[in-house]
Amino acid sequence: MNAHDSERIKGMLESLGLGEAPSQEEADVLVFNTCTVREKPDTKLAAYLGDAGARKRQDPELVVAVGGCYAEAQRERIFELYPQVDVAFGPGSIPHLGDWIGANGEAPRGRFGTHEHFAGDLPMHRERRYSAWVQVSMGCNSKCAYCIVPAVRGREQSRRPGEIVAEVTHLATDGVKEITLLGQNVNSWGRDLRPELDTEFGELLRACDGVEGIERIRFTSPHPKDFRDPVIAAVAECDAVCEQIHLPLQSGSSRILKAMRRTYDRGRYLALVDKLRAAIPGLALGTDIIVGFPGETEDDFAQTLEVVEEVRYDSAFTFIYSPRHGTEAAALPDQVPEDVKHARLERLVEVTQRIAAEKNAQRVGSMEEVLVEGRSRTDATLLRGRTRSNLTVNFAGDAAPGQLVAVLIEGSTSTTLRGAQRTAVAA
Ligand code: 5AD
Ligand code: SF4
């Protein structure tokens, strides 16, 4: 979501006549789009702003803007903490950016409205030509005890289906082949549109599947509690919806899941995985897992490892629990010591990587449909693309970016595949 917000910020600035500078040192306006979901990005921002402050002392004309969730979370203090900051704006106020950074670069000092607008209708600078993000909702009504998102992005607000389909149609005419529907809790989309509009996320998937030219549809992130049957049926039945689901687990211990306020337990999560796999042949599953949530014992952690072994995820994002000011969990007793958290993360990563490597190795010898993205990053003689399961493939071939080709898989690691192009499947 944050990366997509950056595309909107970039698009807004371009519409004001501000182009991308060749380097940071040559920029007249510096815009930092921040994330505050964990502590690490906060620390990084502090370092970047330190550099920006040094530049501003040399060049007082320099405009420094800080957007995103960190700006929102620190709205009372940001100008105090960082006097070099001229403008701060929350994730919902990208549409107002033009009001304060005029084309002349003149920036009033201050901060403007928060979560109130959809980024959907703003100009956008797409980083990839054939793939696009489409925001379907903003905010989140869940209350996960560790999570800062509801505080910084507000309550859930769904975009109207007509607007979403219009954007997808527009992207398709622009050559986009793959869309990723985005929402903090993407599959609860539509609930707040009732009673005026009686719809749900499965219906939205079907509507997007009907858009001519869209070959692949993904969505992130769904909440296990909202994965109802109509959504499963839509994923199973829509040709364009990829057999790939990111299904955050967070913890494999029902006791910790309860403390996290995830509203499902280990049994319900595993039953959902079974149901998804039965309905969607060849499903690739990804996940998010947090280690070291307050009160997590060795036994709780062992249960997370058990679930990981049982589900066998194709990919996993693993995180060390990081207390976020103002969240419920930050105030809980029994915070887990740093060294214990790090040791657990290491053990978890070892297991998730081993399983991902094993699963990818099983693909060797198979033919995969690959959407070509460009040249390989590691070997310029090869092309790079993605499978429907969302794995990067480096392969020998002569296809152009945006084409869908069949690639014979010849090798694998825990994160990538290697292969050779066989045919051009479609233009
Ligand atoms: N500490 C660690 N990880 C977190 N996440 C969200 N909040 C925190 C936190 N305070 C992780 C969750 C979520 C992902 C986007 O980030 O796993 O799914
Ligand atoms: Fe955060 Fe939970 Fe909402 Fe996801 S569902 S954004 S983890 S509160």
C-alpha cells in the first residue's frame, strides 16, 4: 500500500510540473513516504532526515516533505522532532499535496487533513508498465493488538465497485496485464457499502475478471476471518485470478492469536487452508508471521513452527514483534527479550526457507506461464518474469516485456526459478 501511495505522490508531483531528480543531491524538493508498521523504518527515516537537515543548512530553499503513516502517527510532534521538515501529510491527504507544494516549490509549513480521500482518482506514476496496483479500500476496522494501521489509516472505507472497475478498464486499455487489488483487509471490501449496495469481495473479483485484457488478478492482504465461500468460489472459478493467496498467519498458537485479537484460532486457520486447497488446485500460499509477541513462550513459538511445517508455505514474510506506541500490545507485560526474539526469528526463517526451497524444487521440470517483466537483474543475457504463483523466473528467451510465455523450469532456489522459454503463449 505504501509503495502504491508513492506512485500517487510521484504522479501528483509530476502533474504539478515537478520531475524526478537524477539524484537526491540535485533535488529541490525531497519527499519521504514513510511506513511505521515496525520500528526499523522509523529509524531509517531518522537517518535520511539527518542528511536532509544537513543539506537544508547549506540550501535553505530545499523543501522537505514527510508523508505516510509515520507522519500521521507523529502529527503532534513531527516539526518539533525534525525542524528541517517543512510539510507533513498523512496517507489520506496525498490529494492535497498540490495545495502546499506549488509548482513554484513554495511550501507553507504545516500539515493537512488525514484519511479522507481515495487515491484512486489521482494522477499516478506506475513503476511497472504491465502490472498495476488498484486500491479497493482504505483503513481497517480490525483491532489487532500489535498493529498501528487502524490508528494511522482510520476506519475501513470501500471504494465503489463502478469506480474500481472503471480504473481497471482504463489500466487494461493502457496495456496493463496484471492487477493487484489492495486493501488493508482486502476481502472485507464492500461491507461498509451496505445496505445501499449489497456486494462482497467475490463479486468484485468476478467483475475485474470480466475486464478485457486483464490476464492476472491478485489481491493483498486478505484476513482469514473474512475468507468466505463466495470469495473462495470466485478465486477458483475466475480464469484471471491467480492460484496464489497471501494468508497472514501471524502466530500458530491459539493463545497468542487470541491475545493478538486475530479472531481465529489455529484450528480455524488450518481448516481454511484445507478448504482453499481443495477448491483451488495448485494453490501457492504465502504468509506473514510475527515472533516474540508479548507473552509468547517457547511452547507458543513451537506451535508456530508446527503450523508452518503443516501448511508448507511457498513464501513467508517473517517479523520480529516491534512495540508500536499507542497499540494495545505495547502496553502488555511480558515483553519478550530482544535476544529471544532474534533467536526465534532465525529458527523460523530457517524452516520457511527450507520449505520454500523444497517447494520450488518440485517445480523443476514443469512448464510455467510467465509474464515477462524485462531483463534479469543478475544476468543481462536472461529475461525476468513472474509465474502465476508469483515466483520470479530468470530465463533464456526472446519475448518482449508484457508478453505471456511458457517457460520450462530447469532450476530453483528458495526465492527464484530458472528456465528456458518454450513458446509464446499469448501476445
Ligand atoms: N511488529 C511486528 N510485525 C508487525 N506487523 C504489523 N505490525 C507489527 C508489529 N508491531 C506485520 C504483520 C503484518 C505485516 C504487514 O507486518 O505480520 O501482517
Ligand atoms: Fe493491522 Fe490487523 Fe488491520 Fe491487518 S487486519 S491492518 S494487522 S489491524
